[in-house]
Amino acid sequence: MSSDSHFDSDADLRRYEALLEMADLMVHHRSLPELFVEMAERLRKVAAAEFANFSLHDSTRNVMRLYLWEGKDLVPSFLEVPVAESPAGWAWQNQQPLVVPDVESDHRFPAALDVLREKGLRSYCWLPLTTAQKRLGALGLGSSRANAFGEKDLRLLPRVAELVAIAVEGALTREALQQEKERLQMLLEVNTTLITNRDLQKLLSTISEFMHRMIPHDYASVAIYNEAAHSLSLYPLDSPLTTGLAGVDTTLPVKETPAGHALLERETKIFSREDLSGIQSSYVNQMLKKGIQSLCCIPLITRKGELGTLNLGSVQENAFDIHDIGLLQQVAAQVALALDNARAYREIAELTDKLAKEKLYLEDEIRSELNFEEIVGESAPLKRVLGQARTVAPSNATVLVLGDTGTGKELIARAIHRMSVRKDGSFIKLNCAAIPTGLLESELFGHEKGAFTGAISQKVGRLELADKGTLFLDEVGDIPLELQPKLLRVLQDQEFERLGSTRTIKVNIRLVAATNRDLAKSVAEREFRSDLYYRLNVFPIRMPSLRDRRTDIPLLVRYFVQKFARRMNKPIDTIPTETMRALVSWEWPGNVRELENFIERSVILSEGSVLRVPLAELTPIFDGVSGDGTLEGLERQHIIRVLRETGGVIAGSRGAAVRLGLKRTTLRSRILKLGISRQEYE
């Protein structure tokens, strides 16, 4: 429109109607490109514009980014012009309209005006797009006629620019809010996904997937920091230039990588191609050969320290702007936590596995070196016995444990049960010599109410209690002859009847028997049934006497001293050499049980940290002659020896009274008179 053109009131009315339509655009939600198209259509009604562009200022690069409109179409453009070289930049910077009446005679901004000439434009006008909040850019209008924009236009067009600016600001605000919403949703998704991944490879795959969705890039990797080696291990993420550039095993010194610079300075670093060229590294040289023009490295840091970096590269210059960096930093914070959790989980798993292996090792060591819990010793005779126990334990065979009193027959029986398939079942013990003959049958088989005088209720016998477990019959050689057939039936048929009952009870038991008697001799003397003997003697194990395993005595002494000192809260930590020598040389007719009782007595007598042993009690006995040589001493030692051999049993056909040729009451009187305590013979 020329400066001397005159419009009638109808033309002015149409222009103001167009202004109202533009104002109406501000209240509708449109994307920025759509807004530009609709505004360009309305601008034709307001001014004689055949060409329009919208220039928005990019503060990160200080350039004017152009959106072009020609005819009916908005032409997408990535054209960016420095502010100083652009007429739109001049209008934005000076906040004044810039009018070029004739591009042929104007020599300012030659590059921009050459573009206008190529499009056949003669005159052009640029108006700043500014709101109360922000300078946004500039609006450009062009015409194929010279002097198309007169005074009347310049009075109206600034108002048009104000409306356009408000509409653009609204569109930009909506876009920013939408982007922020999408970013927050993505960050939430990142957090939810990363926090559930504990495997490093799966975690890297997840990070790679999110990086593709968030920011355009051509190269991506995660560098894990090894503080001890002061190096970075590069783990490639799925991206076009990653293949052939970084492998899983790529490890580089921290100072030879761009990531190392970001890590050491604990801040995000943006590297241009020029910056990368200044880093002396074969790996960086490979990146440059691949065409990387810009690289962004974000440190991964938690409260525990530096974990590594997240790295993105692009073949575009200045590929990462301030908005990308802000988003990457938030993602990096979550990646750092996820990597820290994955590392902690891996360490816990490794420690758990190590502890499990150590537990198995220690359990095996206890069984092999400490010999079945309380069975202490390393002598060849003891190891032979333990080997036999290991061999027979997995089977259901009946075991007969032979040996002198106090040698640990019950401990071997318990060990066999513990190593068998019945270990979860009961281990039921019955000492056949400690129970009167009349009650032994009831204890073994049980009885019904009223089966005999005094049977006021039903009683479950040891056989039933041992069902699906192990029954240990100690001193089995003392079972009366009349009970032996019943026991034989249980071993053969696994069934019996309670006393006073005709109902047959089925059981599933494993029998381990023990005796200090010579059962073969008892069979020859018809004091023990041969068929029961052969049924018991399936797998005999003979326990060695302590005098046959003297090398184990020091180990046993230390074990018992620690056991009783701990129980009595006494700080005993020293055993004199002469004391240990005396203990090793003693015959120990009561075997391990006698040694245990003797050490307990010694701990009681000890004061301070040194073990005090009553060595006078260890005077050797030769051919029945006591150390003091008196008749009373001889008698006392002889009674103690017999009581030890019978396990403290006084009455009965196998008791000490019968062996000494005395009445039970007479023997008890002699024991009281001579002051023999139970500890001396048990």
C-alpha cells in the first residue's frame, strides 16, 4: 500500500475487523506453526503483505530463528541468522520498526536483502514482537511494490505486532507447559523403570531406550569410574556411532577422556570438535573420525561419591542446548542412583554368596576337623571310627557300638543319626542297665492302663517315640533274657504290642545299640541270645579307649578347660607343661568321661588364670597296689575301678556288688565309709 493511498470507511472497517479476528486467535489453543499460518492469512487483510516471516530470538545462540510464510503455506525453516546480520535482529534489539521502502536502493543487511530480491519483493517492514514480560522477536512483512508501507500502516502495524506478540507468547507458554509436562512424565517413567532394574546390563539397555526418546544424538555411552585404578570403563548404549567405537571392555585413564574432565571437575561439560581435538587420546581421535562435532558429558554423582558419567555425542555442531542439558542432568541424577543401587545389590549378592560358601565350608570343617561336634581328637584310631560312622550313617543298618565305659559311644550314635536320612526324626535314648528289669519292658514297649499294678494310665514306649527316627539302646548287653525275643521281633518285623494290649503297632525305626560288655562271650555263656546278637552285630564300631589315643588327650584337656571355664566364668588360659604331661601319662580307666569329670573338678579348684590339677589323684596303680600302700587305699581304689567298669551300676547281675562278691547293701556301706564320691567313678 502506497503512502498516498486513500481507503474509504469500508476498507478501514475491514482492517479493524481483521484486527479483531487476530485478537480472537489469542484465546484459542494452537501450536506455534499453526498460529503463524492463521496470523499470516489475517495479516493480508490488514496490510498489503504478500510475504511474511516470524523471527524468534534464540538466547542460547543469540540468533534469530526464521519461520517463513509465502502465499498460503508456512515453509518450515531451520534458517538461523546472527542478530547483528539480520534486519529482524535490528528491530528486536532496538525495539523499533525497520522499514525498507525499496530494497534496490538499500544496502544494509546485504544477505537478507538479497533473499528478498530473489523472492521479487521491493519493500519490507520489520516490527518488534514484544510483550510486557519479554522481547520475543520480530514480525516481517513484504510486498512486491515499492513504498508499500506508509504512515497509516506504521500507525496500525505496531498494534498488530502487539497482538501477534501476545498470541506468540501464549503459544510459547503453552508449548513450554506441555513440554514440561511431558518431561516430568518421562522423568517419572525413567525413575520408576530405573529403580526396579538391578542388573547392570538391563539397566544400560533401559538408559539407552530413554536417551533415544528424549534427545536426538548419534553416540551414547555410560562411563563407570574405578577409583582404585583411576580409570573409566566405557559401556556403549545403543546408538548409530557406538558400534566399533566402544566395547564393553574399553577401559581408559581418566585424564585421556572428555568424560574424565567432567568427572574430575564434577560438572557438565560440552565439547566442540575443536575442544575434542585438543585432547590427546586415541579414543577421542576415533570419535573425530566418526564425525562427532559436539559431545556432552554429565557426571553421575551420589552422596557416596563419583560413579562415572553419562555421555551423548552428535554429528551436528552445537547439538545440545541449555534445555537439553537441564533434562540430561535430571536424568543423570536418577541414573546415578540406579547405578549405585545396582552396584550395592551386586555387592550384597556377592557377600551373601561368599557367606553361604563360608558357612558350608565351616560346617564341613566342623564335621571333619572337630569330629562330629563334641567328639574331639585327631588320632588315627578316632579317625577310623569316624570314617566308619560316615560310611554306615546313610543306610538303615543296625549299628553296634562297642567299647569301654566313657569312650563316647552315645556321641557316635548321635552323630550317625544326625548324618542319616532320619536326621529330622527323633533320637530316643534308653539305658538298659539303669532301669530295673520289671520296668524295662514297659519303658521299651509301653503299656495300657491297668496292665499291671500301678499302671494308672496308658504309656507310650520308647519304640513308638522313635518311629521314623533312631532308637539308641545303651548297655544293650544288660537286657534280660526274657525281653530279648521281643526286641528281636521288633528288629525283624518292625512291630510289637504294648503291655496289656493285643493290638500290633507298626513302627519304622533304626536301632543303634551300645555296650561295654563282650557280647560274644555272653552268647557263649548263654547269657545273651545268639540270634539277637547277630541281628545287632550288623555293623560293629569299636570305640578306642583313651589310653589308645593319647595324642588326643591335650586336645580334650583344652576343650574341657575352655568349656568349664566359660561356664564358671573363670579366666583360665594357661595349662602348665608338667600338668599336661601328667594328664597324658595317666591310664584313664574311665576314659573320656573320667577325664571330663577330672578337668571339671580341676577348674573348680583353680584360682586365677592357671589351671590347678589335683595331681595326687593321678598316682599310677600297678597290679592293684595303690600309691599310698595301705589296705584301705587298696580297697578304695579297687571299688572305684569296678564302679567305673560297671558305669556306676551297683545292683543287678552285672552290677559292681556281684563282681566284688558283696551284697548290694554291704557295698553301699563300704562306699560311704571310704568316702567314695559319684564323681570319682562316673
